[in-house]
Amino acid sequence: MKIERSTEWKEGFMNRLDNVEPWNNWELYKMSYEVVKANIISDFSGLQSPKYLPNLTPLAHQLEAAETVIERMNGKAILADEVGLGKTIEAGLILKEYLIRGLVKKALILAPASLINQWVEELNYKFYIPAIPYRKNTPIEYYDIVVMSMDTAKRSPHRELIHAQNYDMIIIDEAHKLKNHKTQIYEFVQSLKKKFCLLLTATPVQNDVFELFYLISLLKPGHLGNLEAFQSSFSDSKHDDYLKELVKQVMVRNRRQNTGIEWTNRRVQIIPIEFSEEEKEVYDLIVDLKNISPVFSGAFSMITLQKEMCSSKEATYLTLNKMRQNCTNEEEIDHVETVIQKLMALEINSKVEKAYEIITEANDKVIIFTEYRATQAYLQWYLNTKGITSVLFNGKFSKSKRDWMKRLFQEQAQVLIATESGGEGINLQFCHHVINYDLPWNPMKLEQRIGRVHRLGQEYDVHIYNLAINNTIEQNILDFLYAKIDVFEKVVGELDDILSTF
Amino acid sequence: MYPQQVHKYLSVFFKETSCQILSNHPDYITVQLTIDMDKKIMNRPFYWRNIESTGGVPNPALLNLITDQNKLGADVKGEVVHFGSPRLNRLFQTTKELGAFVLMYERVLGKGEAQTILTPWLGVNYKVSYYSDQTMEMLYSFGINLITGIVREDFQESLHEVNLETYQSKHTFNLPFIIKPVRGLERLDKIIEQIIEQDDHLWAEEAKGRWQKDQDILEYFYEGMENKPECYEMEKQAMKEQYEARIKIEIINGGLFYMK
């Protein structure tokens, strides 16, 4: 076995014997010995880090997760706790432990741009880990712990700079962004040496089991076999139990219920809505457009139009008008014009009326999630006419603007209207009502949205309203969501209620 | 280390390094650093380079270190120092540097003309670390009598009972070495190696097992692939770094001790 030793002390000692250098202080000599004795790591197992962290009281499930990752998973794991259970704390505990034990010297943390400052703050203040945010021209060779956005990391010249470092640990937050193995970021992460590696995501499966395959293959290639073997064994869901066992070996997943903490309830419901006759007529006309012009024959654009029609005429108009410009035939143009006229003549939006009804009944702060910017603006205008104050929120906002909007919402406005991308990295425990005005195709997006309010620190029951218009594409979306939730539960584990409480 | 221990540590450290303690409250300590200590613990090389090249007036830092935040009111401002804080780590490091080699004599109260004979000992404190993807550390303290070659365990602890000073008492006579200190050191090094050799290295076997298992999984993933991609070699290298068993022997400090 390799034994490392240094002759440094011997040389210093000989210098003293030869009177080349002076002898040291006896009190400091004794102190030095006592310090080493106090810091000695006397066992391979167990966590040292908590005693170094007076400003942090980790929860039982967080300590257990850290221990499991270090002792049973050898420091390579997916941390897949449900949203709001403190995956960052777990990652911090693990990193700290390896730093204390001298197993990690340099670590790289990749996170969405909007979460970088949060990471840096938590690591510095809660864990005394001197992490710095990467900016252009940061000389990363001088810093041991660097937090960087994924988008930056994957591009030149940053990727080359990263490759030139020898990182002992890689931590990737919001790791579901790696679900697609054909993306640049996936290839980049694959090209990194991963001695110790943590992937953080509450939603390791969003659509199908292959996402999990690619995620795990990044962490531990071969754990689920190669693609061929995986395809033949697991794609037909006959062996889901076996797959679940394999997944458990590399994944820690705490659920709210198992944390020993009292959680407030989630009251989730689907609110069915009926279109008015006029709305229904326009919706049907839109569906029929594919029979009128080849411009509308693409499945994707048709679906978009239908979804938008379920949202607002403002959102629909933007797309419809753009597509009309692609029509060449006079007759077709006339037809589309008629549809647009009918659309713009609509005076009632049944869904927004329902949303208004819910807000009035709640008589409390409410978050509305919509998929469309046009709808977002319309909702604000509509609520304003009813005397309800609201603020807008979306992912493009800078950190300071986000904080400002959050404060406005907390202190002044009744409603926060957010687009999808506003979902990540904002915590709004002071609010207990969420309206999903439009449904996303991905159930995990719903989970992320709900997680903004249903997290540690929430003191009230949380009400979730999923709006869906009868006899429209939104019914198909619901069916689709149920099917995906089923896949997730079969291979990853139970999921908290996101569509409806049964 | 509890706040009280940290506090005591700081008091002794600054006293021994000749930094003036301006106030020593039970829960905080205010200290004026010397230029030397500022250079060692404040981590501001540019400042000192600048002062020295321009001949400016050096202004070593005045530190207000809080050891028990919970007991203090909000009016006391300063840096909180606790077990695990970077500042304390820096001080630990400095302590190690400034307390690595000693030459000590047992104090003898002179009675008449009779000379007391002092025997030279070499004392060395070792830290041994076992590394794989996990770690464990052990502390060993050995002393070797440089006349007889007798080796004593727990040497550092045994010194608690001896009254040691940095100078030789009157009426004492130091026996000259029969074993040279450097040879003594080599003998102690040997003993440490023997201890390691005889130790149970199940930990290394287990790490090897984990390594093999991961290796097998990796091979399976790339099975039948003619030209394995670059990341295959990289994964293998990562595993080696992760699991390979290594042992590190480190001398914390040591010295010559003349004792009865």
C-alpha cells in the first residue's frame, strides 16, 4: 500500500540541532498537539461536520441523507428529496464532511444562474465553506470552491478552464436539466471527471424512464446497464420493481411525510370549467382550421393554438395572427380573418371569471401560474378592473427585481401572476393559495410550482386549484399528466398530490 | 471545542505570540496583532508588500474576537470565532508552525553541589491517516531514550507530570547522546510503520471491493465497444482517485527533552 510521508519535519529538526534555526515555544507546542487531538477523525463512519457548524441545526432526514450518501453510496448520488426539504443543506453537509476529512480540496457547483448567489451565501454563512460565484475572468485556479451557472460552464472558454482544474467533487443543482443526453450541457457534464458527485433534483423523472437512465449513466455509467440492456429490460415496465431497487442504490429521496415534521395539508383540486357558447364556437373553429389550410396542419402549432384558446384570446390572437400571415390563398386568409374577428369579439373569458371567483373566495394572497405572457398581462388588467392588486413575476427578472416583486407581493398586492420560468428559486411560504391557470405537460412543473409555497415554514394548509376546461385539449393534458405521474411513482416512488386529492 | 475552550485557546495563543490583549472579557477578546502575526493570520500579502515597498507606516490589525455570541448583547461588534471557523483554522495552522520543534529541560531544584544527571529523550507526535473514499486518523506519541533506546508510548501525556523549562537548571549535567537524535527518529518512524503493518486493513480491502464493483459496472456499460470514448478512461481514473487506499504519516511536532 502507498505510504505518503514528508521529510519536512526531519529537515527542520536537523536545522535546530545544528543551531541554524531557533527552537519553538513550549506552550504552542502543547497547544498544537491538543488541537490535533481534538480534531482527530477517529472513525471511518459517522459525520464530523455537524460539530463544526454552530449556526446550523440540520434536520434528522438531512443528516441521515448525508450519512447514507457518504457511507453507502460512496459519495456519488442523486439527492431527490421532494421540493422544500433542504437538498442544498444535505449537499452542504456532504461537501463539508469531505472537506474536513481531506478527501475533497476543490469542488465545482453548477446551478441555474438565478440560484448562484443563494448557493454562495448558504455555503459561506451556514457551512463556512469559502465558495465564490464565477464571473467572467474569475481566476478559478485560485479558488477551491466555485459556483457557476450551467450555461456559462458549457461554453468556451469557461469549459476549457474547468477542464484544466482537477475537481474532486461536482455538485449539480436542478439536475433534471440534464435529462436530455443530446444537449451540450449533458455532454459537458459527461466529460467532467466525477470522483465525488451529487445531482440535485426533486424531479428525476419528468416524462419517461429513459431520463432516469441518462441521469444515472452520468453519475455511474453502467449502473442501469448500457442503453440496449436497459431498453430490453425496463422499457416495458414489467420489471419496474427491480428498477426501483437499482435506483434506490444511487438515490436518496425523502418525502415530506417521512421527515417526522408536521406538514400542513395540501388540498388539491381540479376545477372543471365550461366554455360559454361563444367561446366554444371559436374553439371549434380553431380546431377546424387544420381542414382549411395547410398552414394549420402541423400538430404542434394546432396544440399550441388550442392551449392558448383555453388561456385567453390575447394569447391566441398573437399566434393566430402570425400564422395568418403565412397563408397565401385569398380564401384561406378570409376564413382566418373571420375566426380572428369572432375571437376578438368575445366578451367573456370563463376561465378568468372562475379564477376571479376563487381569489374572492380565498380572500387571501394567491399565486397564479400561467404559461403565456399575453395571458399574464391580461390577467393583471382584468383583476385591476375588479379592484384586485397584482404583481407580475417571471424568470427573466434579475435577483434584485425578484426580491423587490416578492416584497411587493408580501406587503401590498393580493395576487402574484407568474409565468412558468418564475417557478424556480423563489420561496413564498406566506402565501397559501396557488391557481394553475394553465396546465403544463410536465407534472414535475406542477410539483415545482406548488413547492414554492408548500415547503418548510408553511404554517397553513395549502390550496391548489388546477383549472381545466371541459371538452378541450386540457382534458387530454390531464390524462397525460396522470399517466406520467404513474411512471414516476413506479420507478422513483410516491409523489405528493399535485393534480387532485383523492 | 466549546466556546470556553476556544476562548482559553485564543488567550494563550495571543499571549504566547506576544500580541497585546487589550481586553479579555469572558465572551470576547480584543487583541492588537504584532506585525509578524498580522502577516501570518490576516492573509493580506498585498498590503504588506505595498507597505514594505513604499516604506509606509505599518498598521497591524486590531481584532475583536467573539467567542460566545449567545451571551453577548448586540452592542459588541466583532468577528465570531468558533470551532470550524476559518479564522480559528488559520490560528491552528499557525500554532502548528510555531510549535513544531522544542528543546526542554526538566527543572531541578539545586541542593548543594550534587549534580543531577539528565537523560536525553526524543519525543515525536505522529498523525497517521488512512484514506480511501473514507478516512480515519490516529494519533501516536512516542518518546525514545537516546541513551538506552527504550521507547515510551503516550509520551506527550506523560510529560504533564514533568516540570519542563526552556533552560537548563543549575547543577544538572546532560548525558551526551549514545543514539543520535536523527537515528532515534528513524527508529520511531520504524515503529510507526510496524504498527501500520500489523494493523487490520479490512478498510482497504473493503474499499477495493467497492472499487471493483464500480469498475465492473463501468465495464458492463462499455462492453463490446471497440473504441471506448475518452470518458471511459476518465471514469476509471476517477475511481482510482476515489477508492485507492493510501496511508499518510505526518509528524505534528517533536523535540528533545532532558529529564531525570
